[in-house]
Amino acid sequence: MMKDMKHQISRPVIDSRLLGIIRREIKKQDIPVAPLSKRKLVEMAETVKEIEAREIPKHLILKKLSHGLGHGIFLRADAEPILKGRVIASYGGLITVVAQNERDDNGDYAFAPLEHFCLTKEEHALWDRKYPYHPRRQYALKLDALKKGNFTRFINHSVKPNVYADMVKIPANNLGLDPAPIEIVYLAQKTIQPGEQLLICYEAGEKSYWNASGIKPFPMTPRTFRVDSKGKLIHLANRCKLCDNRR
């Protein structure tokens, strides 16, 4: 649950000394990172304020799912639809540098916005105390929400999502948003109706994601679970089939 998280953040936390590496690699690798539009910057600023004030925006609700599926984020039944393209939130987490081949046990909550880059000797001294310096060792930028994050970490996986992740640049603005050369932002892939669960596709197939999380593959859609006007969770789809499989 949200209260179990040690630190609630509205946007990624990054050491300013990493910004030079990020800008260099974006240019070097010719990575297309478009600036967030003015309209979306306003939407993001509004979401940031709500996260800082109440952890979850008032039009959303966190619910614990049945069958060991963890938690999920839903649009409240009395809320207005979330229109296609609208900003949901920035994916909050800690940004660090990790060796490319290093095992990651926190993959469920992590993104790699940048990969396949090398560090200079000076950069290695700052960011890698685990391995001796090698000029060709490859690294990745890791955005990890395991210890610090926001409600976006509870948006579940589906191969039929209504949310998608976009890698964008946050330009200079007068909305109180710190500029960033790269940021993962969640947006509505299509109009999300009241009561529906917010879902995003992390992997191409059901089995690869759920098996990696130690959960029996589950074909979740935005309407598999819903919340009613009283905030009660209702399991609408696949109910009998799932129950039969669990016996």
C-alpha cells in the first residue's frame, strides 16, 4: 500500500551530476526525446500538486485485487472520463547508473530509459564502486520505484492497455516543474471510462510478465475489475474461469 512506501515522490529523483551523461548519450545515440507540449505540461503540473497533497489524485483510487494480484489503480465511478492523450503522471523513482549485465531483482518497478553507454574514468569513480574500471563496460540508466515512487507503480500490466509510457523532455517552464532531459510519463492511450482500471503493457505477452512476478498468467483488461459508486471492487470478467482454475 502507499503508506508502506518510505518516501512518496511526484517525479523521479536524480543526482544533478548524471545530467551531463544523459544529455551526452541522448545526442550520441540520437535518441528521439520530444519536449512535453504546453498543454501536457499544465496537466503534469496539476498532477504533481495532487500527488504532493494527497499521494493519489482525487479522481483515482487504489484498490487491493483478489487472487494475489496485488493492488490496482482505478478511475473513480463518479469521476469524468480520462480523455485519450491526457497525462496520468510522471513515473516516480530513483534514477541511478547500473552495469548493463547486473542482475535486477526489482524489475517489476524499474525502467531503463537509457542503455548501452560507457563511463569515463571520472564518471566510473562516482557511479560504480562495485567493478574495476573498464572503458568498454556498458551501463544503463535505471529508474527504480521500489523504495521511492508514486501511485504509477500500482498500474498493472495488460496486453490490452489503456495507458502507455512515453519518454519525453521537460523543457523550461513557469509551472514549477524542474526541467529534465529525459523523463518517463504515463498518458492515456484511449479514453478511460469511470470505474475502469488503469493498465499498461510492460511485456509483449501475458506469461513473460506474470511468471516473472511469480503470479499465474492472468489476462487482465480495463473491465476485468471495476469500482462502483461506493468504491467497492467488483470482479466482472473471467470470474468463473478464474475460480475454476484456482480449485
